[in-house]
Amino acid sequence: MNNDNAQLSPEALRRIDREVAKYPAEQKQSAVMAALVIAQDEKGWLPKETIAAVAEYLGMAPMAAYEVASFYNMYDLQPVGKYKITVCTNLPCALSGGVHAAEYVKTKLGIDFNETTADGKFTLKEGECMGACGDAPVMLVNNKRMCSFMLPEQIDKLLAECK
Amino acid sequence: MVEIEIDGKTLQVEDGSTVIEAAHKLGTYIPHFCYHKKLSIAANCRMCLVQVEKAPKPMPACATIVTNGMKVFTHSELAVKAQKAVMEFLLINHPLDCPICDQGGECQLQDLAVGYGDSASKYEEEKRVVPDKDLGPLVSTDMTRCINCTRCVRFTAEIAGFMELGQSYRGERAEVMPFIGKTVNTELSGNIIDLCPVGALTSKPFRFSARTWELSRRKSVSPHDALGSNLIVQTKHDKVMRVLPLENEAINECWISDKERFSYQGLNSADRLTKPMVKQGGEWKEVDWNVALDYAAHALRDVAKNHGGAAIGGLLSPHATLEELFLAQKLLRGLGSENVDFRLRHSDFSADGKRAGIPSLGMKLADVSALDRVLVVGSFLRKDHPLIAQRLRQSAKKGTQVSILHSANDDLLINVTARAIAAPSQLPALLAQVAKAVCAAKGAAVPSDLSAVAVTPDAQAIADSLVSGSNSAVLLGNFAQQHPQAATLHALGRLIATTLGGRSGFLGEAANSVGGYVAKAVPGNGGLNAAAMIKTPLQAYVVVGTEPELDAANGAQALAALAKAAVTVVLTPFKTPAMLDYAAVLLPSAPFTETSGTFVNTEGRVQSFYAAAKPLGETRPAWKVLRVLGNLLELSGFDYNSSEDVRNEALGGKREFAAGMSNGIEGVALSIGDGSGKLERVADVPIHFADPLVRRSPALQQAADSAAPSARMNAATLAKSGLAAGDAVKVGAGDTAIRLCASLDNGLPDNVVRIAVAHADTIGLGAMFANLTVEKA
Amino acid sequence: MALIDTINPLLTTGWAKGDAGWGIKEYEARGGYRQLRRVLESKMTQDDLIAEVKKSVLRGRGGAGFPTGLKWSFMPKAAPVKYVVCNTDEGEPGTFKDRDLMRFDPHAVIEGMIIAGYAVGAKAGYNYIHGEIFETYQRFEEALDQARAAGYLGNNVLGSEFSFDLFAHHGWGAYICGEETGLLESIEGKKGQPRYKPPFPANFGLYGKPTTINNTETFAAIPFILGMGGEAYLNLGKPNNGGTKLFSVSGHVNRPGNFEVPMGTPFSKLLEMAGGMRGGRKLKAVIPGGSSAPVLPAEIMMECTMDYDSIAKAGSMLGSGAVIVMDETVCMVKALERLSYFYYEESCGQCTPCREGSGWLYRVVHRIEHGEGRPEDLDLLNRVTDNMMGKTICALADAAAFPVRSFIKHFKSEFEYHIENKKCLVDPETQRMGSGFFKAGAV
């Protein structure tokens, strides 16, 4: 973990370089989404200094990077808990319990959407369609791990796993 | 060309035109907010929806390209229904706080709401509130009023060259903002106020000071840089409240720089001299005009009688009007002095007598946009010439190759093709290399002076770029004109241009850089130039519109010379402690808003203007003061009835462009040193310190461009001097020294310390071009 | 893993082994990359290739149903730099077919994209993958590495003159990037705000270069079309509705999942394949083509066949083939409130009618749902939708409007009941039990 928000680790930069290589040489900005994800993975969220550092690395205006960071909803512009749980409550999920699953998690953790538990462990978010409606209820853990068919028993198990 | 029909009227328009452009050609107004002819098409406000025959949906006129036979209906039921629908959406979250909004009365949303809005809103939900942003001292925000047209965002990215504003978040929560914690710092920032179609972005200095319908409007011309931007000066009770651009596509397009927009604050400065003053027995007294003028005339006549006319010198501001410059030199010549100059920041006058004509841009400003290769020599381009930089920025996007040869690698926000950056003493050699490489590429004979020059890769890259084009120009900036080898740079620029079959020109330093020559405000036979006049003190000086300690090439020397003079007559809108020290008479003369006058801009365009306000207190237009002085001195030819009479005499008739312009030069012995290896000063004239008026605008003085001068060095130079950024340093030049803070500027070449001139903190350092010593203080 | 069933397995042939069948070896073993090899080895002309695709009447599977071969033929031949882009930004509520395609048969997508690149003369391609399916994105990156190692990607594909490389671009949470020009902006590293069209991507696409952009399922179908021939593929479906199609069935059915059926299969058959209604309850309504498609009441839906034309005739859209099934436990006001919230949340903020209108719609529906509705609200909603539709750069405003209009049209009495009685027509406990989250009797 690198604590200086304006500095990205060599490992992060290496991963960003790999993303940059996907695009034509004069289109480094194309890698900004991936670079912000990599930076967020490293810092836990996206402080403004980190966004500016990513922008500088890719040769773009910090504001252009901020537009991106604020447009896509899985970037965290505020600190989040160790486990960010995003519950899809959109209609197809709701028909199979998405809203109820969210309520269940809220009760279990004692927090509402966009809140973090006092111990800093969990943040709860309401999500939009994750493209897995057949697996409803669906949750995402830390943006990258998708959990399917989240009925009470499975939710209990997930929360217990998150240490 | 294609033929289309708009509301039953047919017209021919060029292929690729949009419907809104075609409609404007016909004089048909289509309501719009996001569309702006100088910005990219966003098509987001949707206000310009019109009906197009065969299209099932209304189409945005701003983004719809005309096709042959297209029939457009801007006021059909479908079009008006769509326009009204959009207006309703625009208003549901708008605060409708027109009574307390500065935009009220000149608001596009307000105007269009009258035509397309309903009298009552059907929206009964909670309205959106958007937090305001701090954009700096110039632009005020009320973001709840923002309709997200993104004109300001596109302006910063496209016109100003750096995306300082963006539209963050999305949907209804979208908001326009700068990067967190940043302000908008472009030297063109005020234009976003004009672009904002609502009251979200308004002028901070103007805020709540007047309603638009209370203001009188007068056309004027900017007295600052050499572009001659056209202005609208707005006054209330003879006080200038606001300055806006007057659109002139051939000059400033629809923009002005912040300097031009906000310098008016200086007009109301506490420094304004409002009564004539004379020093009697070491005491300053406010006196009547006739007393002051008598005093001045007598004093000057006495010096001329006792010491000869050549004991009098005239230091004239290049920001003075043509009329003022003309009458001042006529007065001095009437007194028998050829010592007159307006080129106060120059240090090399060896081109005098060798020029083929009046140096100027050498082309129309609009022609700059058509160049395909440009070499800018010795220029802090973005700050010295914000709108010429803007033109080059746009052409660079369309493929023009812009190269830079200079002593600082400031970010011009232009896609620069090639750069050669070196210490001031090395610039002539560097330009000589370019010249040699261009001659070689073009198969032209290399002048013998250049035979020993070895071409470096940087210079070769510039030459390669230049020879690959077909419409090129070499433009010499302020720094090149102020340079100790200015004549060499001029001659080399000319050589490159003629070899290329292109053009050479000067980016004039000030509003009357061409006008000064037209007015003959330069030394005649045996006369002293600006540098000579201050190097060896004279008995008397006539100072017009300038503060030489800040405006001359060597401010310290100027002050010393003035202090030694027996008589100094100053025509000035402002009084300064320095003047109270050195002057004998202070004559309150009008700034540009309080006089009629003429500026001849860098392309040679003659632009006259009238006063926008009554002179403050007992201030009088300087041309009238000089005319009366001429009468009192019983000089012939001072019987003018109007400033137009003066102008016509100066120009040799009424003209649109000055006569006798040429950038040709003959017989200059090239002076191509290859650098001293010593520490050299690079002196920039910061944009908000360049002339007495702008220096007195409180808002501009708070802007990012007004930071106090520091001793800027690159990392190597800092290290070599044993310094770190932030250290207090003692900077010495000859036997003087000042204290500054060291700072890092990696755009500088080695062995260079960049220290701004025209600032109180650095007067003591003396000459703009000098060898320096730097040590930890 | 989503359940699957098929009548005529084509696209889903490789799914049988689930997570064990996605690799390149397995793909090759079931005939994968054979069509690419054939195209390259036979030096098939671009025109012949496009003609074959045209014959199949493969219509874009992303939702708009535009004929794929025709789209390819729009690409300017002479342009030196062109791109092929795959739209796997599957975020339309109800749609989850592309995720499974990418999980179980990523090489079919890759092969389809390479062949498309050959057909239109592109040397590079990007697959834009929905932000929320990171594991799928990772697998696709692995599949790309496999294809590269096997010589299917890179310089001189399979030793031919044709060079093509393919990259994955991962989204990060924005529905609007499913709109093709928003997606292109997003690949360029910007906000996914759609571009005004024209110019269309075929002329001004990624980085301003001519670009062909198709849905994942569309690309995945290409190797199969070449394998069986365009005409045979067409004949699997109905005239003008060629081939098989993946339908994602979600909501109140016993076996939600993806189903591959020939175009024109009766809805009743699809419902039966999905295990019928959950708990044997009564069908109330179906959104047949993803959340943006107008809802249809049960009686109309039961008469429909699953193809572009039949659904259009019934007043809705086949869209992406996302079938959201709702039973009698659903409060239609609450269902609409959630959908309206979605469009309000996902509007990109660019065009005035959508930015302002989507929030207006949501707030009014929210009021009605929360017992604060007014009699004039239904007219107001219709008027606001009318003012939004057809007045924006992309179709999101229309997508926000369609549910509102269709819910009110078909279930007006339920909305009126809500306004009048300040509560749901369907009692809360019935609604609560409908989701199946709570076991009967549990609190």
C-alpha cells in the first residue's frame, strides 16, 4: 500500500503501461478508465491527488480525468470500507429479491446505502443492472467479485467470509 | 454549394454548412444556447430543434448538415412544440432568480423564455441546487443557474487550449466545475462570462454593481497589447463599470484577454492624478491648469535656452495614442530636441537607419491563421499576445507547424512542432543556425557571416519544418525586440523569410508599437534613443504615459537619470511616489477611456476611438495638454481643433492602414556570439504588469498570472548554484543586488535565471538583459 | 451459472461444459477457428464474405436489429485505418446473454470479430466489456492471450497477409456506454456521452476512423453462419428474422436463464422452457425486450412469437431479447418507479430533455408510489414523456419514456387506484412474498 496519494507504485505504473499498450500511441487517454481502476485498487479510493497523478501520467488534463472518475459509478471519490458491497435493486433483480436482499444486508450491518460501518469494514451501495439478472439477487464485492443467488443464507456466508 | 429552403426562402450555402449557419445567412434566428460559431458542436441544449422535411423527428439546427433540396421549417408546429418542450425542461430546475442575477437584462435564457416559455411551471417537485465554485478573482459563479450547455468547458479546452473546466458527474447531477481545488487561470478566462448564456458565470469585479440597462456603451480599442482588440466600454455616471469585446473577426474575433477585460479597474485607482501639480521649493502643490502649463512651458523653454534643445529628452509610452505620440515628438522637435523615443524596453537600436520602413506584423492578423509554417522567435507568446497565440493554437490543430526559438520553454498550449531553447546570448547563434539550414535546404547562398555556424539538431528540426511548408512566416516577439542583438535577430529572421519565400514580422509589444513609428516618436539625426536618454542623464525630460522605472529596459537607470534631471514634466493618469520624487510638474492626462485617440496595431491597422467617459476630476486628454503646451511655447503648427486633425497630420491623411511599413533591413553587421557561459537574466514582462493601467487592477493583481517575481532556474542551474527551490537568494547584477525566492522552472535552459521585470520587487536589478550572480541569502 | 435450454443449439453448443469448456483447445475441438482458417486460406473476398452475412439476415442482437451485413457494407473501402468494436456493455436491465456467451464461448466472439475485421478491412478491434462483470473481462483477456499465442491474432494471422489484433476495454459502471457512440467515447478515455449522428461510426467512429460496431451475440453468430451458410442460418428463423436468438428470461419464472431458440418461437414455449411461472402464479405482464421496451400485458404477450416483427406488431420491441416476466404479486407502480429511477440515475446529462426529464418522471412516479399522487399526474407523465421522446442525441430519453407510457397505458387503473387510495392495489405482504427471498412464514 502506497500512502502518498500523488504517487503510484511501480507495480501500478507497470499495469497502467500494459493498458496503454492496447491503444494507438497517440491515444494514451484511452487507458484512463483502466488506470483509474488500478489507482483505486491501490489507494482504496480515488483522492484528487491520485486522479491528478493518473492524468499527468497519461498526458491529459486533470479535469478530463475527473470527468471520467465522476461519470462511471464504480469509481469511489470518497473513502469506502474494506468491503464495498453493491446490491443490484433494479427491476429484474427486485422481482427475485434484490430489494429484499439489500434490506437484509442493511439490517445485518446496521447501515443504509452509501454508508460505512463504524469499524470501517463495510460500505453498502445500491447498484444498477450488472448484467446477471438470471442470477438474482446479485451483489458485487469490491467491484470485481460477483455473487449470485444471494438469499439470506448466502448473504450470511458472504458477510462471515469478509474479515 | 447546395440549395436549401428555410421557411419558404431559398438560398445557396456551402457544402458542409449546418442548418443554423444557413439560417443565420438568411437572417432567420433559431433559438439556441450551446451552439457557438467558434466552438465545437455539442448539440446538447436541444433548443434549436427545427422541422426538416421527411425527417420523422425534429432535428437540431446546429448539428444538421444541409443537403441539396432540404426544406427546413423553423416555426412550424412541430418545431415550436419541440422548442417549447426544451424550454420547459431548461426552466424546471432553473432558480428563476432574475431580479438578483447580474445576467438579468442580457440573458439568453430570459430572452428566449419570453418567447418559448410558459407563464407558470408545471414542475412541482424539489428543485436542484448546485454548489458554487471558486474560479478565482475574475469569474463569479452561481451554478444553480447553469443549464449545462458546456460552452465554457469547450472554451477552455478548445480556445484557451487547456481543459480547466469540465462537466462532472452525470444526468441531473451533472455540474460544470474546475478540477477539485483549482481555479480557472487561463489569460482568456473572462470570455467564459460572455459565453455563458445564463447567469451562472458572471464578472466578479462587476458583480452587483449595476444593472445592464443602466449602462452607457461606447466602442473603444484596447490600449494594451499590439492586437488592438475592439472593445465595448460600459459606463454608469461616467465611471467605467465593465469592458466587453466588440466582435471583429479580422482582429480579436469575439474574444479579449483578461487584461483587456479587467484593466478598467485601474481607471478608478486611488493613484489617479486628478489635479495638475507642481513642485515649488520642494513642496508639491495642486494648481490650476494654466499655472501648471505655464510652469512646464517656462521650465522647458529655460532648459532649451540655457542648455540647448538636445538637453531635453522625451520618454513616451508605446501605449500612448498616436495623437499623443505625434504631438509629443513635435513639441520636443519644436524645442530643438531630436531625443524622443517610445521603444522604452528596447536595448539595441542599431537597426535605426537601416530599416526599409516601419516594422510591423508584415501581414494581416487574419493571414496569420492561414500560415502553414510559423517560427516564433523570442516571445512569451501566450502572455504577451494571448489572442495571436489563440489563432496559432487553432491553426496548429488544423495542421500548421509552429516552432519556437526562445529562452524559455513556457507551455504555450499549442501543439509545437520544434523547439530550440537557449540562454539569451545564444539566441542569435541559434537563429543563425536555422538560417543556415534553411539556406542549405533551399539551395541558397549562405551569407559569409554564417559560414562558421554549426547547425544543431534543434535548429535543423525548425528549419526542416519551415522548408516543408508553402506559406511560412518568422515572427519576432517582444523578447526578440528587446534583445541586445535585436537587429541581428531582425536581419536573420528576414533572411530566413526571404529564403523561404515567406514573410517576416514583428509581434508588436504595445498598442502603438507601429503607431510610434508612424508618429515619428523616434530619434532623428543625432538624437538619443530611449536607452541613451537614460544612460546619460539629461537636463530635462518630458514623460508621457509611462512609469520608466517599470516600463524601461533598465528601470533603475531610468530612475537615476530622472532623479538627476533639473526638470521633468510628466503627463500621466496616475501619480506615483517615484514621480513625486523626480518630477517637477504632474499633468493629469486622460487614460484611453477619457480621450479620443488612435492606435495603430501590429498589422498597421489604424483604429480611432472616442472617449467613453468624461475625464476624471481635472484630467484632460493628453493631446489637448500637448497642444496647449505647444501654443504656450509658441511653436508653430499646434493649432489643432480636434484629435482627428492631429491624427490626419500624423498619418498623412485618413487611412485604414499605416503607410510605409516594411520589415526589410540592410547593412546590419550580424552579431552572433555563442554565449558567455555566465549566468544570464531572462526577463519577462508579466501580463498583468505590462503597463500602468493593468498594474492597477486589483482583480487582475489577485490572478494566478500576477504572482510575485521569483528567481526561476532549471534544476541544473539551481544545483550548480547550490540552491533549492524555496531558498531565499541574493541576485546580483553589476554592483546592485536584490533578494528574491528561488524557484524551479524546468522550461528554462541552463545558466539562466528568469526574473520578471516591470515589478517593484525587481527594479533594483536594473537591465532586462544582464549577467547575474546568484547566492543563498 | 445461469440455466440454459435450447430448441436448436447453435450459439450455445459450446456451453454444455459450463466453465470447463471455454478454452481455446475446447473451442477448436468443437470446430472453432475453422471458419477463420477457411476464409483466410481460400482468400475469400470481402464482398463475398459480406454477401454471405447478408444472406443470413442476421440482425443486430444488441437491440436495434439492424441487418449486420448491410452495416458492414457501409465501411469505406479505401480508408487506411479502420476498427471493429464489440459491444459487450450489457447493462440493459433484464439482459444477461452476452455475459454467458463471454464466459462459456469467448473464442466464438473472438473468431467472429477477426472475421469481421477481415470483412471490413480493419487491423484492430476492441471489445468493450460491461464494468460489473470483472471475472468475465479477465477470462476474455485470457482467451485473447490464447488466441494470440495460437496465431489467430497479431501480424499475419495464420500466416496470411491479414493482420489483426484485438483488445479488451473494461467499462466501469455506466449504462449509457451500451449506446454505440457513448461506448466509442468511453474507449477514447472520456465520459460515455453519445455523439450526435450523423456522422455514423462507419464514417467517423473510434478515434474518428471508420468503425463497425456490433453486439457480442452478433459477432458470436458469424462463425456459425459461415459454417452452415447464410441461407441455412436464415432458415433457422423466420423470413427477415434470421437464425436463432438468445433470450434472457428473468423475473417470476421457475428457471430464469438464457435460452437459445429460433426466431419466431412462441412466447408461451419460451415461458415453458423457463420452467413456467414461479409458484404457479398468474402471469401479469412481460417486458419482452429489456427494460427500455414497452411492457405488454399477459394476454397480449401470450399471443406473440419471439421475433422482431411480431413483438413490434404487439406494440413493443424485441430489443436485446431480455424477457422480464412479472406475476400478479407485482405492483406496477413500484415496478415503474424502479425503472424510472434507473433512467434518472443513468442519464448521461448531456441533452436537456433527458437530463431534466428523467428526473421529473422519476419524482412524479415516486410520489405516486409513496401515496402523494395527484389526479393530474398521469397526464403530466404522458406530457413529459412526449416532450422527451425524439428530442435527444441518443435513445435514452425514449427508453425512459417507453416504460412510463406503456405502464400507464396498460395498467392505468392500478395507477389511478394508487393515486386515489394512496396505496398499492397489490397488498404489501403479497408483494413481499413474490420475490422468493423470504421463505414462507419467515419474518
